[in-house]
Amino acid sequence: MLRIAGARVVFAGRAAVDDVDLEVGRGETTAVLGPSGCGKSTLLRAVAGLQRLDGGTVHIDGQDVTSVPAHRRGVGLMFQDDALFPHRDVAGNIAFGLRMAGASDAAAARRVAELLDLVGLAGLERRRVATLSGGERKRVALARALAPAPRVLLLDEPLGALDRPLHDRLLEELRAVFSALGLTVVYVTHDAGEAFAVGHRVAVMRAGRVVQVAQPDTLWSQPADAWVARFLGLANVEEDGSVVRVTRPEAVRLVADPAGGAVVSAVERDGPLVRLRAQLDDGRAIEAAATGVDHPAPGERVRVDIDPAGVVEIPRA
């Protein structure tokens, strides 16, 4: 279990991490989601012991590790750039942490073989990392992070530089590994879809603060405020006095109708999902989500039907 209490990190008088409280249960994956510069990577580095806290504490399995050096905290790290050692082969990269911890040659070899099998790279022990594909390099980086059997696994945008098909495949593999090993995981990302896919819960950060922590379905259906709603990709956000009205796109249906009150302005397909935008006659814009291939085309006049169950009102911040 990981518990962060009142975490604060200050750079040049500005709080990059500002009084953050967060708990991650044993076997749980929490995705830390936010835009660039919001402090999520700094928070991760503070948990790892790579960044000194200016306030607050970090506890792992009930132990206060705030002042414990990084190499003694029992955390595994995986970064976007992999940070593999080019002069070492696959086995040498994976075994690095084990060697530093004083593992014997035999014990290290057994652990490397076990992890290569887990990540689907059995038999590649002696391959030079420079000859590996992008997906293989990610698997080696994951195996290296797992080698010392960490109490907490920390991942900072680990799949950010990959093409979409490989990204999605590796994301599924990561989820399977987390589940199989019962790991406590903190997964940092700027991608809401990735956070929803991997996290049991999602912690949304803005300007150094955690502004909402919730399960993905709850976060999507009950965003804390207009900023969170828009960051998640919810375009139908109207601020009316003291109330913010959020209409989820899947609750909006655009029906072809020559007498309708809107005109379709854009249609974009993302796999099985189709995103449609329409301009209402009163000047407002609205976004809908649909599946299938039978949908209105750009320029077509439509009627807008909204399912009230997909509309939520929240207090204006």
C-alpha cells in the first residue's frame, strides 16, 4: 500500500506539487492524469525518492520512507525513454538492480528467465538492446523494473512514444502483468483514454493539486468541475450562473431531419466510435458519439435528441 500525505515540492518559489494526499491500495492501479506541467511526474519522482519533498510524507506498506534513499524504498521505475543500458544485453539490463542488491549469479539468472517469460521475451537473454524493436525495449524496461520484486511500481508515461496499435497492445499486456502479480501501481499519463483503460481509480491533477480521485466510470459521469470535464474530452459543457451543465456525448443523438434545428459540421471516426459535431441554429455547438456506419453526414440538417440520464449538473467552481 502507498500513502502520500500533504506532499509538497517547491521550485524557485512555485509549488510544483501542492499539498497532495493520495492512497493506493495493495494490488490497485491508480492512474495520475493531468496536462503537461501539472506536477504529476514530480509527484512520481518524490514517491520514488528521486525528488526531495519540501513538505509531507510518503508511506509504503505502513513504513515512513520520506527520508529513505531511493534504492532502499522498494519501488520499481519505468520511464517513457526506457533508459536501457546500450552496452548491456537484455539479461544484463534486467539483472542490473539484482546485481546492485547483491544477488548471486544463479539467483539473478533465475529471476531474469522468469521475467523474460512473463513479458514474452523468453530466449532473448543475449540480444543487444540496440537490435530490439520498440515494443521489445518496453518489455525489457518493464522486466528490469520488476526484477527486484518492488513493493510499488511507478510508471511515467511509459507508452507515450509508441504508435497506436503497439501502444494499445502493450497497454493490455501491462494490465495483465499488474493483475497477475497483484502489484501496487502508480501510472502517470496525460491521456484520459489510457488512464481509464489502466486505472482502477484515476487521480486528476491540475497546477500541482489533485482535484478529483474516482473510478473511471464515476469520473466520466460526475466530473468535479468544468475544467475536469473539458480535460476528459467532454465538449458539451455549459456554465449557467452557479451551475455547470455537462452533457455526455453518448447521450446526444443526431437524427437526420430537414426541419431539424442543427447542421452537422464534422464527422470523425475513431475505430468503432464516431464523433459528430453539430452547430445549432442559436449558435451553440454540440458533440455526439455514435457507433456503426449509419450516421448523418457533414452539412446535413438534423434534430438533436438528448437523453436526460446523460446530463449532470455540478456546482460552478
